[in-house]
Amino acid sequence: MMISTKGRYALRVLVDLAEHDAGSYIPLKEVARRQDISEKYLESIVKLLVRSGDLEGVRGKGGGYRLSRSPDQYRVGDVLRLMEDGLAPVACLEEHAKPCPREPYCRTLPLWQELNELVSGYLDSKTIADLMLPNQEGNDYVI
């Protein structure tokens, strides 16, 4: 499994918005500059995040984007599944896969199921808050 730039950049956008949250909308141009990512490419990513309800966006003066909930409510696994259209290591374990005729006697299926559970469990145990920079005073997160 390889996570695409779209998945990696989506996480970077969410972390950036969380770390620079001052209660107002943040222009995408600022995020693009800080993250050194093309603004045009980020537009396609934030479009998916807005459509999924993960971000709120406003156009015009004073517009931009912000998180729709607190950073600890965004599971990394959910963000990556959205961007990658799933995280299954093999096609037969994808969410809407057709039943495989070899499933009843497939010797490798248990291996792929266990790998899928490990990867999903790990990614679902991490949140955007976990990826944020801790402040100087301890384990609190800079928001």
C-alpha cells in the first residue's frame, strides 16, 4: 500500500488549519504557502474535504477554510480512506468488492485480513491532534 500525495497533503492541510486556527477562516493561499504546495492542487483536496463535511469554506473577502470540528475528532484513517478511496491491501477486501469465488479456500486471505485490520487500527487510533506540534509547556497542542 502506498499513500498518494493527495492523502498526505490532505493530512497536512488539516494539521495546518488546526495549528493556525484563530476562529476565522484561513485563506487557502496561506496554507499553500506554508506547506509549499500548489494552491491549485490544494483546491481539489479541500473540495473533497468540504463535500465530506470535514472542512467549512467561505468564498470572498474574509473567506477561506476552517475545520468543522476539533482536531481530536478527525481520525487519520478516515481522512486517508476519503482521499485514497479505501486502504485495503488487496482488492477483495475493498469496501464494495464483489465476493471472490476463491474466498472459501484462499490460503492468503487471512494474511490480508490481518494486515488490513492492523493498518486500519493503527491509522484509526491517530487523530489530527496527534499530528500537531506540542507547545513548549507540555503535551497540550497549539491550536
